[in-house]
Amino acid sequence: MFLSAKHIVKRYANHTALNDVSIDVPRGQVFGLLGPNGAGKTTLIRIINRITAPDSGQVFFDGHEFSPEDVSKIGYLPEERGLYKKMKVGEQAIYLARLKGIGAAEARTRLMAWFRKFDIMDWWDKKLEELSKGMQQKVQFIITVLHEPPLLIFDEPFSGFDPVNADLLKREILHLRDKGHTIIFSTHNMSSVEEICDNIALINHAEVVLSGGVQEVKRGFRTGLYELITPDELAPLPEAYEILSGELRGGMHHYSLRKVESTDNAALVRCLAEKVDIRSFSEKVPTMHDIFVKVATQSAS
């Protein structure tokens, strides 16, 4: 694993922020750190960044125990944005790039390429306070990735973005992954998880309650429910499926079916094709939002 956190515990007075939390982040993938607000995600990110220390547990980075020197290999976009509002955008970006070890000329070249890509070149000589919240977030994202660190951590990166700019950011995150960067993506919003995450860990009430590959997790929550659309009436067949509901809409019968456990998908389709003209047939696969709500509710009870 490229990054591992093992048995992390962090307490504040009477509050336990993390209780024996372990995660494994594979190299070159997008790892979703999921959970409701207050679950402990940001606390874990701060520990990985050495902003705060755990009460117990260890963090391992690229095959060795994490050290202060490894911090320079991380690009961190915190949920609380922190740029200087009175400074000009370009001047500030170059200043922060130089703090990360990039020479002034190289910083300007890289920054101008990013500014053009994000269509904010016209704001180079404006003060940050003159930019909209979305524009400011674009600037901070650019500064976060500019030194091309192997590990990137984005805490709620889409907060405040409109759909167009959120899609732009998603594409850039996937492009960074495809270039070999390892990315931790922290969010409580499930709408983007299936689009960009390869693996996830769901934290609730300070503990990891679910983890694994996104598709693996979704397969584990399959319901055995299917939707069939046909112009024909369908009769029940208890040895293969049961009909949960059916209605006629626009001249088509819409059926909700539950497959019996002993029947595989291929056999079910063959069975249905012998009985009706199939116009549409699809499995009702739970979304990550559905899974999030179910697991979070169960772990809270």
C-alpha cells in the first residue's frame, strides 16, 4: 500500500474523534474517505498531514513510517480555504509555489498553464477578495497540485462549486490519477463517489464501518431486484422470480421482480424471454448514497 493508517486513536477531552481506525490507500488510485459531518474524516486527514498527532497508532507512507520529510510529498486542499484576500492572485500563487520549492520562472510557467486551463487568466492581477468563492477555490486547487506531489488530499473539494466547475474538477482529479498520483478524496456527498473513486472507507461515529473497492462494495449490497419493461403481461414463476409490483404505463407493463437465490442472471433472462417480449431489463443496483445511508443508519443504532 502507498499509504496506510493503522489503529489510529484520537480523543479530545470527552470526545473520541477516531477509535481504532485503519485504512489502506493503494498507489495511483482515488481513495474516497466518506462519512457524515463530524464522523472523524478531517481528524484523520490532519493526522496524515502531521498537523496533529494521534494518541496511538501509526501512519506508513510509501513503505516506511511517515516522517516530517514526507510532508513535502503531499498536496493538501483543506475544507477551510486559507488564501490571503488582499494579495493579488498571481503574486500569491507564485509566492506559495516558491514555498514548495519551485523556482519563480518555473512557477510562473506552470501557473499560467493552469490558469488558462481553468479560464481564470483574466484574474491574475486581481486581489483574491475580488474573486467569487468558486474562482478562489480554483486558485487554491491549482496551488495544491502545482508542485506535483505523489499524494494529493482533497477535503470536500466540490463545496461551493456549480455543476460545470464541479465536472471540470472531477476531470482534473481523474487526470491526476491517470498520471500516477495517489488521491484521498474526503466527502459526505455521495454524488461524485461512483464517478471518481476506486476504493472507499466509510467512517461513522469515529470508526470505519465499511471499506473496499467501489464495485466490490456495491456488489455486496445487491438486492436481487430487477425492473422489466414489456408489452406483454407476465405471470409469476415462484421457482425463478416473484413479481413485487406491476403497472401499465404508455402501453408498456413495468414490473419489479425479485430473483430467487438459486437462479442466476442468465437463467432469469432466458426464462423471461420465453414468456414475454423484453423491451428493457435491468438490475436495480443500489447507489453509493443508498449504501451510505443504510450503513450509517445501522451503525448508529
